[in-house]
Amino acid sequence: MEKARKFKQLNESGKPLPEEKCKHGFPAGLTPREVEVLALIATGMTNAEIADSLFISPHTVKNHVTNIYKKLQVEDRTQIALWAIAYGLAGETPSD
């Protein structure tokens, strides 16, 4: 069985936050659900497809995507996908 990944969350100056300040262990303060959405974006899924896959509304997906944009400080889905690849989160689906 593979070990769970540990990520260092960075503060605004780029220095790692103390472990107790990292809520979920994911980079950039992402929640587990945001990581799921991020991984599905990286596979090229649309918001509607993500909503169907995760059994949530398209509006909820849109909220997650907006939060991901803010947390990662990116401007489009391509940048989200590249970020996911860089952090080894691309291709991880909820069933993985």
C-alpha cells in the first residue's frame, strides 16, 4: 500500500507553514474535494462532467474551481492542469 503524500503549504513569502497550519496536508491549502476537482480538470473534464463524476451540482463544481483559481493564483484551466502535473496530482480520480 502506498504511503499518503505529505505536502508543504507555503505562506505568502514562499516559506513552508508550520505543520499545524496545514489543514489537510495538500499544497496551497486545497481541501480534499478541491484536489479531486483539480485532478479531474487535469484530465480535461468539463464542469458538467466533473459534477456527474462526483455527484455534485455544476454550481458546486464552479465554486470549487473558483476557490482553486484563488488558492493557486492561476487564471485558467490549463494552468490548473500544469500545476496538478507538477505536484503529482494529475490523473488521480476519486476511485484511485
